[in-house]
Amino acid sequence: METGILKPLPLLNKLKTEKAALDVTDTIDITKDGRSRKETYYDHIHTLFSLYQLSNAETDVMRNLSLAPLTGIPGRLLANWLKLCDMNIINGLIEKGFVQTVDGRTVTLHPGTGGRL
């Protein structure tokens, strides 16, 4: 928001008029991990904005993962590459829904995050 064109109040008004306000009940279909669910525009935008709340370490994992093949990379290999002491950051990103596991070991960016950063 600091570098955006719109200030917070005009942005909120624009989101309200374009069906993305908190009180708008219109829904869109969201597919994640092979399951489809309905979500309001506000909830979806809230999830996307939460990318800005990631820690520096989480952002670093996401940026490096964007260099991996679309088929993914073994999570432990990624952790070793980034010199992480454990899998906690990667597992946290999986729990938040920004990273997905392909086979329980291979990780890739979740398509719902925009694919590439």
C-alpha cells in the first residue's frame, strides 16, 4: 500500500464497488489441492494480500522455489540449497497454502499464488 497508486480509503471503496468488500456475499470457485470450494472475493483477495505478510525467510524460499521446475523439487534438496536448518519454513508455507507437495516429498509453488513471483 505504501507504493500503490490508491490510498487505503479509495482502495476500500473500489473493492466494495467491484464486489470484493467484506460484506459482499457473491462467491467465486476456488480449487486447491484438487478440491473445489466457494469463497468470497474478499476472502480470496485477503489471501493474496497475505503474501506481503511473509517473513524474509519465507519470501526467500518462495523466490528460490520460483526457479525450480514446474514439476517441483525435493523439499530436502531445497532446504539444503538454502542452508535451512530444518523444514519448518517450507512446511509453514505448505500450511499457509503458498507451497504444495506433489508426492509428499517434492514441493512446488501452489498455482493459486500466481505461479511465479
